[in-house]
Amino acid sequence: MPAFSRGFHGRRDPAVDPSRIPPGQYLTPDFPVLSAGPTPYVATADWSLTIDGAVDAPLTWSWDALLALRSETFTVDIHCVTKWSKLDTTWTGVALDTLLEGVGTEADYVTAWCDGDYTTNVPLDDLRGGRAWIVHTYGGEPLAPEHGGPARLLVPHLYFWKSAKWVRRLTLTIDDEPGFWEAAGYHNYGDPWREQRYWND
Amino acid sequence: MVWRTATVAQVIEESPSARTLVLDVPEWPGHRAGQHVDVRLTAEDGYQAERSYSIASAPESSTLQLTVEVIADGEVSPYLGQEVRAGDRLEVRGPIGGHFSWTVSDGGPLLLVGGGSGLVPLMSMLRHRASQASEVEARLLVSARSQDDLLYRAELGELDPAAGLAVFQTYTRTAPPGWSGWQRRVDASMLAEVDPGPGAHCFVCGPTPFVEGVTHLLVAAGHENHRIHAERFGPTGG
């Protein structure tokens, strides 16, 4: 335990269940925007999602084709590496389990490619088992561009930078390839409960 | 990444709502201008709170300086911005963030656009540029609510315009008496006067709506996505 900070008392909300807040995080009622560059604006008519890489055959969905798939509405907590957490966020989208049905692959990893040149890497297993979605709706409204609309990847059990905004392509890879932040000092896996923020955490 | 115990050497009042903490950090590994640190506070009962703050000082500085804007209903910023005094200790780790950073060897021209305390990491870049006696062309546009809210006011006035640097200000709420400059939010025509042109390294930092607006204008003005570095803070405001 480090020396305490003279005169610091902190603010603890008795209404908050501390077991829902990962170490080093604080709750926010806002929805902050963290992006490394400008927000891209892509019309849904020009949007598509592709799964390619080490797969038997690449698959592509148009916007309408994505919406025609079985969708789920679910409520999860999200945790940003910049310290804020937001509880009970409600999203609608398509589970990666649904998108990966019938995809034959030997790959263990995935790189998400996005408009705005952003990339992030995730183990393929973390996208399965009802733990990851392509979401297009937040709180019953179309996902706003600054929050990743028209569609973003959502992997809420990892830090939120893994939930790539403006996702367009998921490339399955045999080897793990660090993405944008992962190559710039941020943890390769990013488990908020183990506070894996940076390299060597 | 390891936590280091920093000692507050000095506190500088920058504006009615912002202070700079001058920190001595043993074995600080150095940083690039524009990067930030994590600060961790520990209450007597062991409760801890962490936040991130941009580094204001140049890499060449012997101390690590953080400028903290007090957020009225914040948990950590009122402590750092009002309670902390010289001799206090707090934990820091870093540097963090390799994308929003610049070094003189990256070259120019530089287009820096800051809203409010978004000036802090941009000031680190200008201080670094001055420390290196760099003559890389640099343009700074600062948007502040009023002159009182403008951080580093005296220092900005002393930066040498002969060395390829131009500083532009706009006041969005109250302009000082006799002010004949801009009194509005950053818009396309204002940016067009400041913009050194295509190929500039653009760094935009400020509240989310400010950064959303400015980066959108930069894209519209023809700047390439990968040259526009953005850092946003605060709520979305919408």
C-alpha cells in the first residue's frame, strides 16, 4: 500500500456495487468519446462488413444483410482504459457467434479493421461464446458516428478500445498481430479486471 | 508499468480553475511532448482513485509538470487543483500514449488547435520546440472562454514569433477590453487563416464537441486522416 495522499478522501457512492467496478476505474453517467483522429462519416448504403483472412471462404454482409441476421438486445457494463466505466449500457446487434457460423478457420486471432485506419487485435475465442457483437444501436437509437456508428465491434469483457468503432473487416490470423494501441504501449489483451492497461501490466 | 512516488515541488496558479503541479519524479524515464500520465491518489482507508493528465512540460524539463483543470463535480481534479500543496506526494506512472505526440525530428509544419485545457499537451510540444531551438513552422490556435481562462498567457506572449511560430487566440465568452481579434468558436474561415496547408501535422485537443468540430473542419479542408491527431475529454455534450 502506498503512502496516503494528505487530505484526499475520495468519493464513494453507496448505491454503487463495488464488485462491478474494475480496479482503478470510476463510474461516469456520461458517454465520453475516445478516438485517435477525426470521426469518419459513412452512409449505411456504402457500408459492408467482411470476414476474411485465414478462412475457407471470405464472407461479406451489406448493411441490409446484417440487419436481416438474428439480432440481440442486451445490457452490459463497459470499461475504458482511460479509467471511466459505464454500467448497464443497452445495445442491439448481431453476435459474432452468428457471423462466425459456418466460417471454417485454423486461426486463433482476429484483427479488426476500421474506417479511419484504426485496428485492434483480439483472440478469436474472445469473440465467441456470446461475448462479442457487431452493434448498430445504442439505447434504442442508431449508434452515433462519434461512438462508432454506423456499427462497431463490442467486446465488453475487455477494455473498450478493443470494441473497435467503425468496424468494416475482421481478418482472422494464425499469428497475433498487435493493433493500433497495442503497438503504442497498450496491453495486448486488455482485461480490465486484471488492470491490463499497458505493456507489462 | 510501475508507479513512482512524485513530490510536489511547486504549485503554479494558471487560471481561476487551473493549476500546474510541478513534480519531482525519481527515475522518470522521459516522455515525448503530448503524452500523458496516470495519477493515483490513496485515501487513509486505502481507497484509491486514478485519472489521466496531460504533461505540460517539455521532455527537456528537469521536472514533470501537469496542469489540472478543476471539474466542479470531479473526484480527483478538485483535490489536485485546490488541495495539493508543495511537499505533498502522489503516485504517477507513464508516459502513456504514443499517438498524440510530436518531436522536432517529426518535422512540420505543425498545426496545433486547443480548446480550454486542451492547450496543455500542445504547450509541451511548443516548449519542446523552443528547447530545441527548432524553427519548424508552427501555428497555434487557442480557444478560451476569456483571457482569465487562457492558460500560460504570459509565456504564450513571450514565444518568439521570429522563429516560425504564430499564436492565434479566440475568446468564446468574454474578450478583454480593446480586443480586436476573434470572438467566436473555431470555424472554417478562422482555421483557413491559421492553417499552414496540406501536409501539416495536426494536433487537436479539447472537450469532445470542440474536437469533433475542429477535426471535421480539418478533414473538409483537405487534411489527411492520418495526420490529424485528436485527444478528447469530457462528456459528449449531445
